[in-house]
Amino acid sequence: MTRIVVLTGAGISAESGVPTFRGPDGLWEGHDIEDVATPEGFERDPDTVLAFYDARRRVAASVVPNAAHRALARLEGAIGDDLLVVTQNVDDLHERAGSHNLVHMHGELFRALCLACGARPTCDGDLIDRPHCPACGERMLRPDVVWFGEMPYDLERIEQAVVACDVFVSIGTSGAVYPAAGYVALAAAFGAHTVELNLEPTDAAVPFDDARTGPAGELVPAWVDEVLSARSPRA
Ligand code: OAD
């Protein structure tokens, strides 16, 4: 069976109403990354950082999955563990659409990380209120999102899947942040067919075999239909 790894970025959630990071009106526009997305920024001014992620969590809670998230869940429903979705997104739209075989390499807005005991409890309220950690009782919870200078989650599992896949698909990511940006080159080096579905062309580390431009809500369902019709037995 064809093994597929899909890497998603902020662009897949854009049509749900979640802002992307780069470009005009992007999330980083008007914010200094050093202030809101580094451990040092959190040490300097925890309230600003907690308020920033509390606001992002509220936005994420108010939106719903779009046709692209739903198409990937449909693909998993059809091919099961032959699909792994690796997302750089911290929203929960993939799982709300029905994806299970999913890795959040940059963490999750709806989890907190306890700086006292290391627990990663679910979190749907505001961290600026300094809630108690349900595991140890301390009030030292930060968002469980990966900041610049920190190690993304599950890198070993992701790299094993990337080198073993037959098809690698990048959806809605600018390819600006490593290690995710390097996966297309890794997949290609191990013989995978590489596909990009993005609103606009990107400066990928290596050219994709098949690069399609347009909104994810249109491109992803169409690509999933192609994959499924290629797999279904011919009449
Ligand atoms: P970016 O904001 O860098 O890139 C979003 C990409 O999605 C761009 O290439 C857009 O052209 C594309 N895009 C926008 N709308 C789209 C749509 N409707 N359909 C398809 N594509 C669309 O976001 P990421 O690549 O996800 O990391 O950013 C990667 C990482 O940088 C993030 O996970 C975050 C950030 O700093 C951390 O916070 C650690």
C-alpha cells in the first residue's frame, strides 16, 4: 500500500478563519517573535505571552474545520495508518474533522505544560488566571506550544515516517521554519513523490514533483479524490 505523509501549516486553517503567520495581516505582523514565541520572552513578560496565547485559544475555539481538514480525515478513514498527518498548527481543527493519526509537532493550544512537573494537561480556559496544574497543584502552567529555540515534538517518529513514505504532501506552509521545511528534501532523497498544495508558490528547499496553487479548501479535496480513485479497483 502507498504510504502518505502530509505536512500541514497555517494555510490549511486559513479558510476556517485562523490567521497565518507571515505576510500582511499575519499573526507575526505587529508582534515581535522574540517577545511572544521564545522562552526568554516568557521569562521577561509572562503576562503578555499568556494573554497572546489565551487570545489565540479563543479564536481557535470559535472556528470550525474546513473542507481541507475534512478531506484529510476522509482519506484516513479510507486508508487508515497508511496516512500520517504532521501538523505545525497548534489549533485542533484536524482532530475535530476526524483525523486520529496526527502529530502536533509544534504543540497544542488546548494543552498546557507544567513548568513544575512536566505534565501536559488539557486546557480550554485562560492561563493568565494561573490555574493549578491538575497533576501537581502548582500554578506554573505555560502554553504547550513549541517556541523558537525549543525542540519540536515527536521528531523521531516524523522522520521515520518521512523516509519511509511513498508520497509526501505539503499543504499550506511557507516552508520557512525548520525542521519541517526540510522534510520535502528528506522525502525526495528517499524516493518519495512530492506534492505541494498551497495558495502561492513557495521557496521550497527542493522543487516539488507536483506543485499546485490555490486554496486548500479546493485543492485538498480534489487531491484526496485522485488518491482514492487511483486506489479503488477498476470496474
Ligand atoms: P506561514 O504563515 O509561514 O505560511 C502559510 C502558508 O499558507 C503561506 O505559504 C500561504 O501562501 C499559504 N496559504 C494561505 N492561505 C491559504 C489557503 N487558503 N490555502 C492554501 N494555502 C494557504 O505558516 P506556516 O508555514 O505554518 O511555528 O508557519 C510555520 C511555523 O512558523 C508555524 O508553525 C509557527 C511559525 O512561526 C512556531 O510558532 C514554532
